[in-house]
Amino acid sequence: MKRLGRSPGRARLLLDDASGREEAIEVLRAGGIVAMPTDTVYGVGVALEAPGGLQRLFAAKDRPLDRAIVLLVSDIAQAASVGAMSPAARVLAERFWPGGLTLVLARAPGADLPAALTVGATTIGVRIPDHDCPRALARALGPLPVTSANLSGQPDARDASDVLAQLGSRIDLVLDGGPARGGIPSTVVDCSGELPRILRVGAIDRPDLDAALGEAGQHHGV
């Protein structure tokens, strides 16, 4: 199949339905850039294995190359294929996924992740979003590098028209799922060390994390 680079014209707009998702999967497989609704704001991503895909994604957003990108995954098994799921990470994943929790994990043994994804770190951020669209794409393609569908430093895209206004000439396809739910960004918990610790408080409150880990008998630093 012909590989896609940066769009020469304007991104195509398709409904976020079964047909639209199938087309998005084909575009991603071919190396294209696709914007999609998520449980927070619109995101934009590429297939992890697409040659040069991450570089095109950074260029499309004018994103600094020293900022790592989170992987959206379909389930815990897929998360474990790229990151080492410690006992504490599994407790948090089973309690709060799908939802607003990003886990920073040590890279799983044998996980072949591009340097551009992790900017040289030995860890990787993963999340199962509470939205069918990115989970469906990840089921078909594997863990999906996704970041917010806006130019770096500009307002988040809350609907397809926002995406087109900022990235319409830079990406290949937009899946229109209506207005995004918006709301609070994900809470980020680093589970790559001996004790889990909060890097950012967001959608999941600190007392909820403490309760989940405490009930499971997990020592922690949250």
C-alpha cells in the first residue's frame, strides 16, 4: 500500500462510526496521520510501526522533539506488551482503566519502542482511554502514539472543526465524533520505581489512588 506523508491539501473528514474507523485504520497503516475523539479532547496519532510516522506527527504539531508521547492502548494486556506492569500498576489499572489515569512504566523487556517516542527515557506512559474510538484503533494496530490534536502551545481541539482549523492542511484524516467531553487531564502516576508516585494530579484524586493501593496492600508514595 502506498505510504502517506504530510497531506498536500486538506484533511478528509469522516464520521466516527464503523466505516470511518476502518478507513482510519487503513490510513494509519499506510503511514498517515489521523485525528480522533478521545475521552478528554481530540487527539492525533500515527501507527507506532509506521516508518517516520512519529517525526511527521511532531512536525505536523510543531511539537518540540524533547517531549515524549503517551501510548493509548486497548486493554491491560496491550499495556503490558510495552511496559512492565508492577503489582501496584496492575491494581491501579484494574481500578481506574478505562479512564483518566496515565501510568508511567518501565519499558517491558523486548519492547522495541522508537527513540522519538520516549526521547531516550527507559520508561513509557500508557493509558486506556474511556472512549471506544482510540481503543478500537489500538485493537487493530497495537499501542497508538496519540497527543492532543492542536498546534503546540495552542488551545486544545474540542471538536472536529477545531482540529481542521489548526491541523487541517497538516494531517490526512479527522474522525468526527461530535464535541469532546473535555474536562480534567489524566492523573499521571509513575510506577516504574520501587514505590508508585504521583507526577500530576488530574482526573483521579489522590485519596482514590491511596484507597485503591491501600485496599490491595500495596506500599506507595502517593
